[in-house]
Amino acid sequence: MSVWTDKTANLLVDGEWCPGSGGRFETADPATEEVLGTAANATPADLDRAIAAARRAFDDTEWSRDVDLRVRCLEQLGTALHNHADELRELTIAEVGAPRFLTHGAQLDAPVADLAYFAELAAGYEWTRDLGVAAPMGMPSRRWTRREAVGVVGAITPWNFPHQINLAKLGPALAAGNTVVLKPAPDTPWCAAAVAEILHRETDIPPGVVNVVTSDDHALGAQLSADERVDLVSFTGSTATGRAVMAAAAPGIKRTFLELGGKSAFVVLDDADLGAACGLAAFTVCTHAGQGCALTTRLLVPRARYDEAVEATAKALRGIGVGDPGDPGTVCGPLISARQRDRVEGYLTLARREGGEFVTGGGRAERDRGFFVEPTLIAGLTNDARVAREEIFGPVLVILPHDGDDDAVRIANDSPYGLSGAVHGGDLERARAVAARLRTGTVGVNGGVWYGGDAPFGGYKQSGIGREMGVAGFEEYLETKLIAEPA
Ligand code: NAD
């Protein structure tokens, strides 16, 4: 894979692995701040060519109608990526700062394996369904539905879990028969380009079906959202950018599928094992330095045991600390960039101004280099504080007291977001009842892990529209056509 060996990456446009017309931009290692190499910098004209190629591949080839070809190509892609897993793993650790242990799950191996799930889903899918005969206006008619690909998908992705998010869009979009233009985040061009190169060299995916356009210019995302040749924008990123995507898509009444931010609550009920729950909450917020949209970042504990919970959580956070992402034991690596570290530090300053107490952490970790922030616990605030309401995207946990199950549900739901959550309790039925009342797309009960290729994931409220993965995620990429004939 030349991206990793030659330290540079190209664009994939209309079946060609080609340099962009905007020169090259650098990608760096967030743990060392060293430049890793360069990626092709696409211009608006390059993106325009990519959209035209995707349009042609959809309109003028059999791709959207040939399920067998798509199934075979997705299986090839899964196998090819699996065969390059060692290189992809090192690349991902270097470019994303992803802890090594996570590359054995959601940062690499899991989304690669999930491609087989989407291939299997397409192979066995009920593409047409007979609705039988009806005569609502006195004319007996036989009706059936056909599920068809939406068309050209513009996929816009963030940097935090690049393979997971890129492949969770490519897999179902291709399985459903769409063609794709993928615009990854400027911070992680290599992750997307490496997949593109492998796809280009080692699969039979026809030219134009997948186009990958890296750029340091966010405006390309806006261009892709607005272009009328694009039928669906599949976006993952911040809620603020999601709004801009919706606005850009509105004039063309373009479908938007949005996976956005979160401020998820970890609810500890009064019959829970408090120590175990606080330990898990600390581990969760430290995972990939808190750079996960669905990580729980508000810890809600019974008021009577608040001090005990504060102490247990702080101790667990201190025990985790930060580490080199390449080390198999590291949970909390660096933030992706100086910009993100500044953002997190801005929130720490705000927490201080709002009267928050740093029980542990509260600033940069003591390291010579890299964008590391200490695991931080903020106590002494209410859910009205901005640091309890806004997404920080760092290893920062706000601990809040609650006065029983109803109060915990009220606080958890008092958020503009609705992405995820967790409930811990000794009585499983009671914990399930609280989980059912959370207005979020996923909830883990007593440590249950909701992530999986077959498990629909997405947000309520301002955390998004639609579901990724699972059958629901696949069907986001389909239209429904109803055909009727005289019976
Ligand atoms: P971001 O919103 O800044 O950028 C995401 C992508 O949008 C990038 O590719 C960027 O170049 C592009 N973009 C920027 N401006 C655009 C515009 N006006 N129109 C179209 N595209 C534009 O997000 P980020 O900083 O890369 O990622 C972090 C955010 O992503 C967090 O808010 C996090 O919660 C969210 N996220 C959500 C999920 C989810 O599934 N719900 C998953 C991961 C990350």
C-alpha cells in the first residue's frame, strides 16, 4: 500500500488513482506532532469530476441493478482490507492517535468485518415484495414494492473513528446499489486514501462507483452537500456542521442522513455497585481521549453517595492516565490536533469560571510532545452549566448528583442531544425501565455494549436523523417504488 510505504496519498476519481489539482497537504501524528507525509489536496474542480463520475456510474452502468456484482465486490473489499490489517493498524495509530487496543475493535477490525455483514444483507434482501391484489377504487390491481438505490451518495466524515465511519457509509451505500463520493476530514486523509487505494487495486468495483476526495478545505463538504447531482448526503460530524449540511441540501430537497454530536449520561441508580459503575464511567470517558460522539460524559450518581462516587471516579481516572497510543495498554491517547486541544482547554477554563471543581486533571498532561490532556473530573456543578450541556470531545467527565430514578431521567434527558447513554443498577428490571425512558438512540445497561454491524446506531433530537448500520442503516440508502398492474 503506497500510502503507508511512500508516505503520500492520491485521490480516487473515476477509477483513477490520481494527484489532486490543489497540490498536497500534510498529515501529522498527534502523539508526536511530527509530519507523517502528505495527501492530495482536491480542488472544487476535482470534486466536480468525482461527482460527475459517480453520477455516470449510477446512471449508465449496471452497478445499481447487479446485486451479485455488488456482493462479490464488497466481499473482495473486506478480504483485501483484512489482508492489509497490519499496515492499516499502524497507519491508524499514527494518523488518528487511536489506542492500539481500539484498532482491534471499532477503529479497524470491526468495521472491516462488518463489510461481510452488508454483503450478506444485500444477497438475502427482499428487494421486491408482493402486496397482493386490492381494488380500492373498483379496479382490482396487483401491487408490489421494489427497493432501489437512492443514487449518488455524498459521504462526509469526521476524523475520530475514520475507518468505522467511512466503512459504515461505504458498506451499506454500495450494498444498496448507490455510487459514492467520500470526502473525509482534513485531519485523517490517509485512513480514507488507504482504503481507496486498496479498493482501487484489489477489487472489481467499477470506475466511478467509489470516489475519494481528500482536501484540507472544508468548503468541499459544503459543495458536495449542495450539488444537485448528489441524491443523498450521509454526514457524520458536529451538530453545527450538520445544520449547515441540511441548509445546503434544502434547495434541492436532497435527502440528508445525519450522525451528530452527543452529551450522553451515565446513570448510576442507588442499588448499583457504585465502585464498578464509576470505574466503567472513567474508562469510557478516557477511551480515545473522549473523542467519541457516543461516549458518556455526564455521570449521574445518587446524591447521598456523591462524595464517595467523586472519590472513586477520580481514583479510576488517575489510574488510567494518558499513554502512547501504540502501547497495547493505553486507553487515553492524544487529542487529534492542537486545535482540538485548544478547544478542550477552552472548556476547562469555562468550567473554572462556572465554579466547577477539578477533582483530578484539569489541564495538559505532562509530556514532551503530543496533544495530550489529563483525564479530568469536574464536580460541584449542575446540569445547567455549559460544560454539562455542550460537547467537549476530550477526556472530561462532569459528575452530577440526582435524587432518585425520576430525577436521574429528567437530568439525563435535559440535553439538546440524544445520542447514547448508560444505566447501572442492582435490579435489572428497574435499570431497564430507566433505560426505556432515556430519549437516546442507544443505551447500555449494566455494561452492555450496543456497538455492532447489525446494530442500528443513531441519535434522537439534535444528535441526528436516521440510523447507521443494521438493516435500518442499510435501508437509509434505499428508495421505495410501488408498482401496480391490473389484476
Ligand atoms: P466537523 O463537523 O467539524 O467536520 C465533519 C466533516 O464535515 C469534515 O469532513 C469536514 O471537513 C466537513 N465539513 C466542515 N464544514 C462543512 C460544511 N459547511 N458543509 C459540509 N461539510 C463540512 O466534525 P469533526 O470535528 O470532524 O468531528 C467531531 C464531531 O463529529 C463531534 O461533534 C462528534 O460528536 C461528531 N461525531 C458524530 C458521530 C455520530 O455517529 N453521531 C460519530 C463521530 C463523530
